[in-house]
Amino acid sequence: MPMLPLRILVLGDNAFHRSIAVNMLWQSGCQEVFVASDAAQALAILGQVGAVDITLCDLRMDGVDSLELLQSVGRSRLAGAIIISSSLSADVRRAVGQLVSMLGMVLLGDVSKPLQFGALQRLLAKHMHEPIGERVVPAVTVQASEEEVRRALADQQLQTYFQPKFDLMTGEVSSVEALARWHHPSEGVLPPSVFMPIIERCGLMDDLLILQMEQGLRLQRQVLRQGLALNIAFNLHAVQLVNAGLTCRIKTMLTAHDLPGSGLTFELTETGLLEAPAASLESLVRLRMMGCNLSIDDFGAGFSSLQRLCQLPFNEIKLDAEFVRGLKQEPRCRAVIKSTLALGEALGMTVVVEGIETEEQRQVLLELGCTQGQGYLCSRPMTAAGLLNWLDLQRMAAVSCSGNFLQTAGNFLT
């Protein structure tokens, strides 16, 4: 049995069940296994040995508030993933999954009692092989200052990466989302979590958007010369809409690059739009009158207001990736996706489903009537040069819808 580089904590108040779990983990080749009978002991062990990869936790221990333990473990960054062993109902399991996600961890799954060796091995394999996405590694040591971020903006160290949105049937790509990454001179490529809080706090959101648009419009012009119309989506915060001058700057940039507004999409998260003032609505209308598309991002992740969806001039819904992750196990996720697709059709809005990572998810979404998606099945975010190479490969390969139609993307991540 090959050794798995995993550190696992087993938590449960039943000694017999704990011993079974430990034996199965050793048989699976796990590198280190720690055992605790209650929350206090678990926290004491983690305090001594440091963070573990997975906590296997019985949520129904007598006299123990297991949810409080999860909160402590998550907030202190002492576990990356959770396996629960309580055979919870689907609705409760989904709620626990949301709580675990909010605490910065991943819920791998729920294994029933008595513990089954095959089920446990499948979850361990899932942890070892699933795409890690853009998760922030807690070990990132860079603590950016306002001065560093301002210098990064001025020196264009903040680079725009692009992640395609794709046709689920054919694999064809006609639009991409612009995402910011920091090419730090000594720390390498850093994720948005390192610099975005400072960007927001210091009122630099417009500066970042203009920088991204300059890089994106140059790419759009290059792609257009190659005969492809590529829509580019930029993230826009609701607070930026109050600035009436921003839409004027966007229009000026489009004119300077001789590009139409129809080639742009602006994605806004739904939570910031619930109390949008009149000035924000005016900006949204101006963007639509310029021909730009407007998308509600992470739809369903917050407290959706269907009234605001009807009031505001959006023409695209991006459904949060959480529903795709639960597609196989949770009938409710399938129902939400299906109803959102129907809502989009009724309102004349395109629906893009985020977080598509497997061929199985693509097939299920096609069965539900979904046609547009985004996720690692197609491609991770890549630089402008990487995207141009990737698009060239897509054209040369004459990609079909045969199930292998998205397998070449990873070769050009730069």
C-alpha cells in the first residue's frame, strides 16, 4: 500500500468506532493519524501537532457541541477538510457543508456508521485528486501594505488572467472572465486574497478595473485580428456604480481601442445590489445603453432578491459553483439549477453555471438544459499569452463534443 501524505485527526466518543477508523486509515496508507475522544482533547492535540489535512468527525457525540469544534478548527486553520460520520439527512448535510465552507474548509463527504472501508477510501482519493482551484494556502507569508499595493498598480505587477466560459455541448469558447493576479517580484504569483482587501479599503477598485480593461481590450483587439470575437467579463463592485464618471471612462476606453460595448460584460455579485441607490441604477442603464452586458455573479450564494432581478437591467445570471459541487449527492442542487435555468429563460437571460470540474457534471447539466458554463473542466485562469495559445490549439484541433473536447487546456497555463 503506497503511503498517502495525509495527516488525519479522528474524533469520536465511541472507542470501538475510533479504533475501526484508525485501522482503516492505516490500511489506506495515511502518513499520520491522531485520535481524540472529545473536542477539548482534539484542540489540545492540534495545538501540539499543528494543522491536519482531514478531520474525521462524529457530529453526534454525547454532550459535545461538534459544530462549535468545527468553528474552532476552521477559524484557527487547523484542518483543511472534514469528513463527517453521522449519516445526516440530505438537508442537514447540505447545511453543514455550507457551514464548513464558510469556515474556509472543504466537506469531503458523510460516511455512514458502521464505517465502510471502500467509502472512506473514495473520500481520501477525492481529497488527493480533486482540483484545488484558487484556494488560498494559509502559508502565504506576504502581508501586503498599502504602499506595496499602490506600487504594484503603478508598475503593472497586477496582471489580468482569463478564464474561459464555454458551450457545454461543443466546447466552443466565445467569452472569458478577467481575474487579477499579483506577479510579485520576489514572492511569485499571489492570489487576490493578498491584495484585494487593501484595494477595496483604499478605494482603488476603479484603478484596478481600468488596468484590467487596458490589458483586456488589448487582448480583445489581438483576438479580433485573428477572426474571433471574444467577449471579456470584468468584475465590478456595486460601490463603484455610484461613481458616474466610471461609465464615461469605460466609454472613452472603448473608443480609443475602436471596440464595441457589446464585447464587454460586467459581473456584479447579488449581495451588493440589494440596496442599490438611484445613482447605481443609472450607471447600470448607461452600461446597457453602451451595448455592454450585465451579469449577476454567484447567484444563489447570498440572499437573492427576485424583485431586484426584475428591476435591474441584467441579461446574464452566473449560478454559484456550490450547486454544481452538490449536484450528484443533493437533489435540491439539481432542482435549484433547473429552476434557475427556467427563470433565466422566462426573463430572457443567459444562465452560466460556475464550477464545472468533471465530465459527469457536464453531462448532467446538459440533461437539465444548461448550455453555458465555466470551470476547470474547460480551463484554469491563464495569462493573455496562454489564452492566445490555447485558442489557437482549440481551432487547430477542431474540438468536437466527444467527451474529450476539453482535455487540452492545461498545456498552456502560464
